[in-house]
Amino acid sequence: MRITQQDIARIAQVSQATVSRVLAGDEKVEPTIRDRVAAVMVQHNYQPDVRARSLRNRRTGLIGLVVNRPVGGLTNDPFFSSLTAEIIDYLSGKPYHLCLDMATSESSQSAVYDEMLRSRRVDGLILVESQARDERLHRLQQDKFPFVLIGNPLNSDEIHSVDNDNVRAAEIATQHLLDAGYRRVGFLGGPAGITVSDDRIVGYQRAIRGKQSDHLIWHSQFGSDAAREKALEILASPNRPDALVVLDDFMAMGVVLAARAMGLRIPQQLGLVAFNDTNLCDLLECGLSSVSLNISSLVRTSCDRLMKIIENRPIGESRRTIVPCELKVRGSSIRDLELAG
Amino acid sequence: MRITQQDIARIAQVSQATVSRVLAGDEKVEPTIRDRVAAVMVQHNYQPDVRARSLRNRRTGLIGLVVNRPVGGLTNDPFFSSLTAEIIDYLSGKPYHLCLDMATSESSQSAVYDEMLRSRRVDGLILVESQARDERLHRLQQDKFPFVLIGNPLNSDEIHSVDNDNVRAAEIATQHLLDAGYRRVGFLGGPAGITVSDDRIVGYQRAIRGKQSDHLIWHSQFGSDAAREKALEILASPNRPDALVVLDDFMAMGVVLAARAMGLRIPQQLGLVAFNDTNLCDLLECGLSSVSLNISSLVRTSCDRLMKIIENRPIGESRRTIVPCELKVRGSSIRDLELAG
DNA sequence: TGCCTTTGAGAATTCGTATTCACAGCGTTT
DNA sequence: AAACGCTGTGAATACGAATTCTCAAAGGCA
């Protein structure tokens, strides 16, 4: 059977309330008694029961992370894995733990949400929405449930959100390629409708405006395989681009394979810039230029914010925070690499 | 304020006990009443409070995953990310959630363990120990706390554990290279003392025995960068290997870069087999042969086992389960690829 | 000395649910 | 018709900790 405050109280010859007070570090406890109780607690290896505590305190000490992906959609998702890794890293040492959950299908989402929110399993939520789900977000908002969105809440500025400036990120990437001397800079994105992808296309277009006569935009499924197929097609077309901004590092590696298969040299004949700055970037001899999304600062900001909301502390900043991203230039976007080297 | 069973009871003109019974699907409730209560629950969007429930039931519905890594050691760890991804995948739909925690330092481990176990935050634990921590494991064992170890419990067969047969895996990989006609097959592992690495070295040696005069074993830090450095050194040595078994895909990619830099062709002049079968394997033109650790079946087995232990259901199998691994042959280990193609 | 304030600690209550216990109402049996 | 299940429901209690309420003892002041 488990040791409770009741037991400690009995052994130390005090009331259960006093044990609780000692635990809370209450000043109003006679030092003699405090020490006696503390000794008994240590001796019996007492640890308060979180379950009882959270019932009483209305706090579980858990932060939920809900990921919306189809079954199996998590494996090999670099964004997701960085995200969880960073969150755990950030939370370690703090009085919160991470509760991870997945909503696999549209229909299971409600269930997951209900289980997490209405049932008060977690104190707050971090949401990563690949597509805008106003309805859901507003439900949370109405329930006054503490949450922070990583992403773009679209038409709502009531919602606490932290985001990369995807538009700007793509603009920078594109501009960089233009500056490097590439003439026909294209964009290879993910499936249309995905917010990240759409946002970045806007940034691409913004940079291109005026500098180049046409917009070269393609879509592909995620992953290096799909991207390679698409790239084979793109690079075979008569007026192929001489540089590509690619939605993520994995897709970029697919493009690299396609280029290699077709005998195109990177960066001389094809410039590349991708996003995420994962460790994949070093797997290319010349290095893959990539825009770092600064996930750790994204995480730090969101978690800080969430903890403030949960603990009712004042929130200094505005509701929406943009985390700047940073272009990490490597070899794949330096057109005259050999001359320079 | 939150809606409780009490409220539902009042509205439906029954006692709170009855509401609880309806919720539990108790047969002994008059259909008329059952429907009336159910209707009120739906109407008011009632959801039972997990906190109260877990206090009463002594079950939280949480499974803990404790990862032992230094700060920042999670980012870009493919094993970890596959593992969590698979666990979440597996748990979604089941009445358990995942609670993720990290023990960054030796000293913080006790704290994490205490917080998780003694405080009964989770119903059971999945442990991934990179090194054997008998002391810790035995404490858990003595507390009769439900847990399953992914890995090797070394000198204890009392402990529930699920593991790859790392020895066999490495043996197969090595054998495969020997069969392919390579003459000097070496092994590039991680830092000495890491169980995975040590186990695989044993397997390597077992396969080599008799087939080759000497054992060619090197150690390097994890990650493609460190591996590349080491590989440059290895491949420059006078009696360099003509094939390498490499501890994981990432390190293997480092080896690939080194080989490429030195003008060695893969697989003709250097054969490669790695472990994990991540999506990195497709990033090599010829494909990287890799031993799949079958993480999803690893996860399925451990979670099943853990759930059985938690729920006191009979456990059919023995305490230790070995999940077979499978060599995925790709181009990097087919010595005469061009002849074959 | 007597009254009031302060201090410290125990008793009682609360959080929301599950479950045991007790019992009212009804039907069956002899 | 009386004694005896049986069934469905409400009342009461437990889970373990935090907090409020209560009160006794000690101390201060007039």
C-alpha cells in the first residue's frame, strides 16, 4: 500500500494538515515540528500523489501537444521530431511535463480534443495545425482553455500564436538566389492548401516581382521520393529553372538526386535553397543552403507564453509573435563556387 | 465553472451515483432513466474529470517514456523520433496517452523517476536505456512498478524487456558483405560503452570469425560529421577496409561523403551496410543497405506487454522478447552493381 | 489580573468520481 | 397473507492532498 500524508502524520504525531504545510514550506510551522515531519517524510521516502494533488489544485502539470497527422504520418517528419525534442528539452527541469497526442483523422480529432480539454487532462495545449481549423480554435477560445498555436491563425488576432514568418523566409531565400546570379528561380512546394507551403509561395512571388518575367511554381507530395520524381519532370522541361527554392530539406535531397541523375551540377547548373536547416544539409558535399526556422526559439516562445497563460501571469507581448528565421548559406546556392573556392 | 456529475444528477433528477452508473454503462439502470441522464449529459456536453477519475481509480491512463540524453541530445536522434512517432501512432485510439520526459543528467534522473513513479503520474513506463542502469531498474522492480525496457537488461531476467537482437543484426549485416565478395570488412561503431554499439561489435566479430584474418573495428562519435572525419582517417590507412558495417544511417552518410571526397566509389570500392533503415537510405543514388530494426513492431510488443502488466492480464510470452530485424539490401552492398545492372 | 491579539496546529471540508451499503418497492412462493 | 428474494436507486464513503475554519495556548497591554 502507498504511503500518504495521513501515514506520515500518524508517525510524526501531527495532523495531516501539518504535513501538508511542511510540504508547502509554510512558515507558520514550528521548526521543531517541521524538522520532525521532514525527517519522517525522507525516512519513508514519501512523495505526494500527483493525482490527488491535481484534483485539489485543478492543475495537472501537463502540457499537451496535439499533432494532426494521418496514421503513420509522424515517422520521418523532421519538423515534428525537432519540435517534440525541443519541447522536452525546454520542459525538463520545469514543473511541467509533455503529454503527446495525435489526432489521426478528422473525426478522431473531436475525441482527442474532448479527452484532453473537457476532461482536463492537461493544463494547456500547444497546437500545430497544418491547415487552418478556425472552428476548433474558436471552441478552445470560447472555453477559455489555455493554448498557443504554432502556425497561422488566419483571420483571428484573438488567438495566441507563435509563427515563423514563412512569407519573409521564402522571400529571403528567393532573393538570395537572385542575388547569387541565378536567372530563372523556381519554387517547389508541397501539396497546395498546406499553409506553410502557401505562405512561402507568397514570399517567393514577392521576391520575384519585377526581377523575373514569370513565376515558376510546382507542387509535389512531401518526402524525397515524390520530390525526385517531380524534379525529374521539372528539370527535363524546355525552360527549366536554374535554381529552386524547395519546401524542405528532404524534398531538396530528392531534387539533388534528380539533378545528379540528369548530370546537372549543383550549384553551377542548379542552385538550391531549402527550409528547416536539418542535419541533412551536411549530407550534400557542397552543403545545402537552408533557412533555419529556429525551432528552439519557436518552442521557447510558445512554452513561455503558454505557461504565463496557465499561471495567469501578465503577458507582455502581443498575442502574435513572429520568430525570425535565418538563412544558412552553404554551397548549394553559390553559383560560382569553383571560382570562389 | 465546470459541469460535474452532481450537476447532471440535479438536472436529470437522479442521484450522482446513477449518473456514474449510466456513464459506466451499468446494466442495472432503468432504460428510461438511462436515456434521460444520457440526454442531459449530451445536452450539457458533459465529460468526466480525468483527475478525479484517476484519483479514484488509481489509474491515470498515461504511459511514461523516459529518455536519457544530455540536453539537446534529442534533436536529430532518429531512433528517438521514430520511437515516439511509433508509440503515439500505436497509442492513438487506445485508452492511453503518452507522457514524455527526459532525464538530462545522472542526478536529474532520480528526480524524474520520483516525480513519475512515486508520485504516480503514470501507470507504467517504457524505458530506453542506452547504458545499463541496474540499480535504477531494480528499484523499479522492487516497487513492483509496471515497466518495460527497450534494450538489454544485462544480468537480470526478471525484467520485462523487448529488444532487437543487435548481435544477430550485425552478424547478418557483416555476413551479407562477406557473401557479396568483400574481403576486408570493418566495423564503425559509436562511442565504446554504448550497449547497442557493443552488442553489434560482438555480432560483427561472430560473423568475421574464420572468414577474415583480422578484426577491423573503429569508434566514432554519433552523427555524420564525426563519422566523416573518422572515415577520412580510416580510408586513408594503408590496409583500409573495402567494406564497412556502420552503426547507423547518419554515420553512414558521413562515410559516404568521406568516400566521395577521396574518390572511392560505392559500392565498387567500398561496400556499406548501416542500421535503422531510415528514409536517409534513399538519399544515396544507389541506395544504402540498412538493417531495419523494426521499430514499429518493437513498439507494438512493448506497449502490448506494458498494457498487460498494468491491467494485470496474463502475459503469455517470456519476459524477454527479441524482435527480429531485417536486412534491406540496396545498392551500397552489391559489389558488382554495374555488372549486375 | 483580566482582556485582547497573535500564533500554531488540529478538525472539517473540498475537489469529482466510483463503489459499497442500505433500503424501498414489487413480485413470487407456500 | 406473510415471508422472502430481487431490482433499481439514493445515501454515504473513499481516494489523497490543500485549505479554511476553529480553537487552545501564549503573549502583550492596560
